[in-house]
Amino acid sequence: MEQQEIKEMVGKAAVEALVRSGMKLGLGTGSTAIHAVRHVGALIQQGKLKDILAVPTSFQSTIECEKWGIPLYNLNSREIGGRLDLTIDGADEVDPDNYCVKGGGGALLLEKIVAYASAAYCVVVDESKLVNNLALTFPLPVEVINEARVPVMKALESLGTETVLREAVRKAGPVITDHGNFIIDIRFRGPVDPRTLEGEINQLPGVVENGFFTRLRPEVFIGRADGKLEVRR
Ligand code: 5RP
């Protein structure tokens, strides 16, 4: 199977397995999660899903929900009351404990807020995302306010990382996130403990959020190249 077909298969499979009418649903970002969003939209249009209240995690997922007529809310909406039944999202890396690196699409801040407000969390990936150690190959995104860019980069380098300010494509200069911040991508030189670092990196003044997701144990839907689906709990 082509990678795009695997992404579609796994996104749809998660919706079929987990989404029920009446749910308050977090909807993720990226080229895999978008298939889950589209499938929710299609099922609503077919009348097979009713009374879904969706909270998107980015401009990308907001626009996709609008296209499909998926009813949109945010965590502060009275109908949502700050808690969701389920969130489905993608990931850049998943380790054997189901800890993740996220934020390849720059949406880590709202993705984490939405995930951590969810009773159940599902991650949809193709098998290329499985790793033994996080943030050695795919870099860990750290969202930072502009004024703190240089001190935060220096502090991250002193933790033994290589740092790169993420550059925009088809815009001169850095990526600006959905929340108006910059992203520093960092790579560790050897295995690290993501549970400790998730908290430690956020202690640096000016860091808004980082892409380690270790406080949840998601159900991971893995699409294999041979077309098989594995669910890892
Ligand atoms: C966006 C994300 C995405 O979920 C992550 O980058 C995976 O995206 P894709 O499914 O396109 O590989 O964290 O911030």
C-alpha cells in the first residue's frame, strides 16, 4: 500500500472503532488525522453519526471541519465545558511506551491542550512513525515566544541538543504558529527520558509548549505497509 493509502485506512479505522453519536470529539492535525476528520464529516453527512460536538486542534482541522459541516466548538464553549470524550490525532514518532513526539505540523500547543482534556486519546500513524527512542531522528518541536528565542535556544543547547529555528515554506523567515509564536526544532544526541524532559523544557521562561506527549497512554492505531492494522494499547 502507498503511504497515503495507509494514512487514510488508519484514520478511517480509528473513527469506525471509537467514534459514537453524541461525543465531544477532539480532532487532530496533519496528513493522517485529516482522514479521521473527513470520515467523521462523511458519516455525519450520511446520517450515521449524530450530535457530534467537535473541537479542532489547528486552523487546518478547523477549515476541514467547516468544509464538511462538522459542528465546531472550543474547550471553553458551554456545550463542551473543558472536557472531551475522545481525541484522535496523528504523531511524528511513537515509542514502545506509546509516548509521542508531535508538532511536525506546528500545531503542538492546541494539540496538547485538547489531548490532555480528553478522557480517551487515540493516535493514528503509519508504521514509519515507530521508534525505540524519541527525538533522535525526528526533531522535538519547542514553541517559543519571539522575545525568548535566543536564550531558549542556548538553554536547549546546554541540555545537549542541536537546535534549528523552523523556517517557513513560501514565506520569508520563520514559521509563525497558529498562536503567533516560533518553533525551535531540537535533536538529542542520545536517548533521553521524555517524561522528565516534557516538564523540564516547559520550565524555561518563554517556552510555550514542547512536543513530548507523555502524560497520556494513547491507543495507537498503526497502519502497516501490507495493509494490516494493529492497535497497540
Ligand atoms: C501536527 C502534528 C501531526 O499530528 C504530526 O505532525 C503527524 O502528521 P502527519 O500525519 O502528517 O505525519 O503533530 O502538529
